[in-house]
Amino acid sequence: MLTKLSKHTKRQKHPLDSLKSEDGFSLIELMVVVVIMGLLTTVVVMNVLPSQDRAMVEKAKADLRTIAQAVEMYRMDQMKYPSMEQGIAVLTSAPNGNSIRREGYIQSLPKDPWGMEYQYLIPGEHGAFDVFSLGADGRLGGEGLDLDIGNWNEG
């Protein structure tokens, strides 16, 4: 009877009993995973960085449209564009004279996405006035991200 009972009862397996020498990951498998993760990271970075650059250019264009509109409102109110001496800083304060305007034409002057001041030129080379950013390099001219962005190419 004792022998019959021992045949039918199953022994409980211990968790460590199932471990074999083949369990776990080999160094090769881990290296393959690391390489795949590196490739995926590279693909993501290559796709995200140009988007950031495009966003900076689009922000500059939006700022320039706002500043150019403020310059035009100043001209309609004052019957002249701001002088080079006044610059676009005059747009942030209430006008002197007969204007009914009690505040500036623009709340504040933003800096371009690269941390530089927007430039103002009157008379402009591309129109009655030019408002522009010197681009990523902070110098006149350039190509790509270094290209000057102005109210003449805001399209």
C-alpha cells in the first residue's frame, strides 16, 4: 500500500530545480540587443533633430510677421516708419503725440530662437523696411540654418 501511494503522489518541484545551464542570456545576445537599441536611437535622433531646426525657423518667421505688423500699425498711426535710431524697441511703448493709443504696438520684443535680437533696417533692401534674424550663426548671409530670415521671405 505504501508503494502504491508513493507512485501516485507527485513530488513538488522546487523553483531552482528547473534551472539549467542554458537559462539566461549569453553575451552575444546582450550585444545584439545593445546594437539594435543603438540603431533605433540613431534613427530617432536623425528624424527628431531636423524637426527642431524647422520649428526654430518657423518660430522666427512667426515672430517676424508679428513685428512687421506692429511696424505697419506704427506707420499708420504716426504717418511714418520708426527711424533707425528708434529701432523696433519703440514699438513696445505708447506713442507720443496725437495718438489715441495708450499702449505699445507690441507687448514685448522677443529674441530670435538662437537668442539674438531681431534686426531692423530702414529703408530696407527688400522693401520699405526689413525686420530680420541673422539665423543660427548670428552673421549676415549664410546657407541652411545660417540663412538670414526676414519679413521678405516669411512665406
